Amino acid sequence: MKKIYLFPLLAFSLPALSSPYLGLEMGQTTPHHNIKVFDTADKLTVSPNSDDIFLGLYAGYVLNKTWALESGYQQNQFTGSIRRAHQVETTLESKQFYLAPVYSLSLTNDRNWSLKFKAGATYTQYRFEGKKSEVFSGSKTSSDLGLMGSAGIEYQLTEKLGFGLNYKYQSDSYSSASSLALSANYYF
């Protein structure tokens, strides 16, 4: 009889300790890939390897003081161009979704400062395009599963608002990228 009464107590205690949150991050991404366009007529090699400023969105659910589950979205556009006799341009666009558990380690007793670590799975849609003047162009699309890892620090300004800085590395079979971002979280 006592076991029956413990189940509702256990079932309703987890939501009392947990809460959802929304976040926004802005930062710079540097791509790492071997994607190139070769122009044999002008003897040029062009790669979309410029850094990109991005804006990302994420949402999560805090399970307890140390663990959370997070899902997010980030979009990047990397470009490269050379102008000689003809303009040669390349563009690599990526749209990335991720799902990752988040581990938080408090640095102070009042929990204002904390280290956060994420490791999870990514799904990225790529679109690569190469153009020579307005005469020749080609494009290729790819969708890949990959892995990501992130480490950062967060300052809890109020009970509901936190600001942070993080470094993220993402890799799959098509490309990889490293990002440095500032973030803001709102906890419900």
C-alpha cells in the first residue's frame, strides 16, 4: 500500500525542480573544409572560407541543478571570391539543428557563475554554389549527421536571466566549424 502513494509523489517532484528556458546567441564561426572551385582557364582556386557572424536560437529544459536537455538552430553563410579576368565566387550555406545534454558546474556557492558543457548530435543541411561571372554556375546540396561539443561560462544576472560566453566545435563528413559566441538565456 505504501508503494502506491510514493509513485505520485515521485512523478510530480521532477517538474517542481525543472524549468524550460530560451536562449539567443551571437558569434563568429570559422569553417574547416576542403571545398574548392578550380577555374582551369584563369588558373584560379577559390574556397568559401570566410568567417561568418551568426545568430542562433535554442531552447532547453533544466532537469535539475546540474543537467539540462537543449535543442538549437544556427545558420551560416561562408563566401570566397577572386577577381581576375572573370569574377569567380563560391558560397557555402549551412542550416544546423542540434540536440545535446548540458552539464552545469557551479563555480560559486550562490550559483551566480557556472561552467557549462554540451555534447550532442547535429543535423546540417548544406548548399554549395560556385559561379564564374554570370556565365557558368553550379550548385550541390548535402544533408549530414554529425557531432558537436561546447564549453562555456555563464553568469546568472537574476533568477530568470543569464549571460554567457561559449566555444563550440561541430564536425560531420561534409565540413566542420568552430564558433565563439555570446549568449543570453531566459529561464521560465
